[in-house]
Amino acid sequence: MIRSRSGPRTVMVAAGIVAILAAACGGSTATTAPSADATAAPAATEAPAPTEAPSIVAITPEPIAAAVGPNGGKVLRWFIGLGGGGKPEQIAAEQKFAADFNAAQKDVYLTPEIYDNSVAAQQLQVQIAAGNAPDIIGPVGVEGLNIFRDNLLDLKPLIASENFDMSKFDPALVDFFDIGKDGATIGVPYANYPSFIFYNKKLFDEAKLPYPPTKVGEMYNGKPWDMAALRELGMKLTVDKNGNDATSPDFDPENIVQWGFDMQWADDRSDTEATIFGSSSVVTPDGKTAQITPQFTEGMKWFNDGVWKDHFIPTSAAIQSDLLAKGNPFQSGNIAMVGTHLWYTCCINPAPPAEPSFSWGVAVNPENNGVTTAKLHADTFSILNTTKYPEEAFGAVAELIKSPELLTNYGGLSADPALQQAFLDSLQKNYPDSEINFQVIKDMLGYADKPSHQGWLPDYQKSRSPLNALYNKYRTTAGLDMEAELATLQTTLQGIFDEYNAANP
């Protein structure tokens, strides 16, 4: 998910059970949103050596020692933590859902197990290796699914046999989860987090600049709303301590107090950040060959120049500074625009008792070469292929995705149009001083990146490492030859792919 809506972790003791919880996003010190997909976990084919199990949140009314629950139903274990689900209000919603579900019928007894996001993937690996896997996992995004790709059940037969209605979903979202081995369907459409532009109205008003477009194809100040326009606007909204913007010959790049743009919380991955220039993958469709696409190259050069030449994008040091809220730039009020996902609505306001200092709006992504791309994060629930009760597990998943309370707490836009308005209303209620254009959010779903920036790669976790490294290098190092860096990246990835494919013919 996709990216996590969680921030710093705390420890809570309740009824003698230690629970590791994810606190609210306000005040997070991370440079990116803490991962919803457990990005530090080992690959699914390489289970780590068992370690002391992390504490779990046991929310069942009593321990389950047998295969039959207190209501007489078959016990289904619901594993939470690979994505969202660990914030206190989410745990309360999950607890209530399970209690209501178990009271409403006697066929199944659903028992949630909630792990801290930082250890959840490793713990699930331990359980799988020990032959003690849960039945259901979720909410979980594409990255979490990639890690456990070989352990997930193909849902196509169950969708057909259980007459599950897929017609209500956008066809693009239906296809989105056909990403298992050999095209298996490993999730159903659920919570979506499209990306778009968040902008600070206060900074635009101070600069006497019009707000960015809210419809794809609209012009901005008489020019196409494209990546060149975003660069120009970003420079005008970047200001030094003397009030000069980045287009001025008097601008002082050593003393910037306000920046124009950043791709906030983009997984610290160079390819993810560049997706706004167009969808692509660093592996060709054969699953064996590394590639650096033209849009990836163009995007990395644009971002690198934006940091070191045009100065409208902050360096890593600036991101971690007090000026940019030590890792939450948009919340600081000192950056005019960020490109990020819907889940970021968790984290715009500072933690109480601090008050927000500005109102904000949303705009559509700029186009590049006539194409608009909005990278999509999407959460789902999946079923392990070792479950003893696939039909019952699928029935529980069908109920999970219908819960408006869970959806609201996870902060996602439902794939079911009938459930979208309740979430959007709750979102607006949380930000009474900001008039949110919901149509922008809905429209950006139609421009989702395909292939996904989170799509499967050979040895997914190992392949992520050089992509992370390039992001960190260019954000901290001036004067890079980006062409040379990308050539090195391709060589490194090819080595990883060759090693993986040799071991997995």
C-alpha cells in the first residue's frame, strides 16, 4: 500500500497483552511514509530464522485453543500489519468488525492478529515456514503481495463459484490484482489511494498565483499543465530568506525558506518518484531483462535538476530540517505543492495541540508528452493458499470489503462506487477549513500507472535496494551524471535478475 498511514510506534498494555501500535502520522520524522508493505522484509522464498515473536494484539474475548470458536464456527485467522491497520482507531474498528461478524453467524469465528508494520512481514514468514500460516491477510498493498506472491491463493475459482459480483468495479481495478504467479488473481478491488497534487492555498495567495488545474486537459496561465509548467510554477514558489524566488538572478540557494514542489513520501525509490513522467518498469515483460525506460531517464534528470540546479525541490537535509517539519514537508506549511497519495490525508494536520496553519486544495497531475499518469496504491485482502477453509475465508473477505467503518478508518476510496461518498464526507469533516475537490480524487483513478510502479520484480526485496540507493544518492549528492548512474543501476539490476532467474528456472 501501498504506503502506510502509520507513524512513530508506541507500546500499549491492555488486559495484560502487550500491543505494538502505530501512532498517528502527525509529527512523523520519516522522509517517506512508513511502509504499508513492510519494505524491509526478506523475500517470500527465503524465510528468516525464527526469532522471538513480536507481541500481538489479541482481540478475541478469550484464547482460541481449538479449531472451533466460541460461537461454534470454524476459526479463521486474520493477519493484520502488512499494510495499514495498526493505528488505535483502526484497531478499534477491526475489533468491532470481528465481534459483530462473529455474533451475526455461527459458521465462522474470525480472530484478528495485529502486528506492528515493521515486523509483520518477518513474522508472517516465520509462521509460513513453521506450517502455522493464517488464513487471511490484509489490508495489504501490492508490495506486500509481491513479497508473498507464491503463498497466495488464486481467487478466480472462488469469485466464480461464490457468484461474487465484480461488475460493480471499474475493469481497470479488476485487472489490477491479476498479479499473482501465472496471472493469478490474488485480491479483489477494495481501498484505493490515487495520487494527485496537494497545494498550499496560503502560499499561492501570497505569491498571487492561480491555483493549479482541477481537470485533466485544463491550461495553466495559458499554457499546457505539464511537467514544464510544474517546474516553472515550482521555481516561482521557491523563496529565499530575502524574499527572492528561484527565477530571480538574486536568488540565494543556500538560504531557502520555502520550496515549490516535492514528490513526498515516494517510497525513497527513484523509479517510483519518476512515475509521474509515465508508467514503466525496470524489468521487461520476459521477467528477466533489466531496462531503463525513456520516461524513467527523463524523470530522474528532471528531479535531479530540480534539487541541484533549479532548487525548487528540497534536498534530503532540507527534508529533515525543522523548516520542513523533520520529514513531513507539506505539513510544515513551507512547501507549496507535493505529489502524493490519498492516504496522506492522515497526516496534513500537525499532532494536537498544534493547530493547522493553512488551508489546502487538490489538483490533477501534470501531463508529460501528452499523457497523464497518477501512480496508484491499492489495498486488498488476500487468502493464503494453505488455508483449510477457502470458501469460508472468501466469504469473510467479501464481508470485510463491505464495511464502511473499516474503509473510513483505513482512509481509502472504495472501489465500490456505492461506498465512496461516506468516505469522502468523513474526509471533508476532518478538514473543515479546506474545500476538497472530490472529483480530482475520483478522476485520478482513471489515470493509474500500468505497469504499476510497485509491480513485481525478480527478487523483489533485493531489487528495491539499488532503486532506493539511487534516490538517496541524488538527494544528498550534487553534480551526479544521471546517465551514468542509470547505466550503473541497470547493470546492478541485471545481476540481481540473473541470480534470481538462475535459482528459479
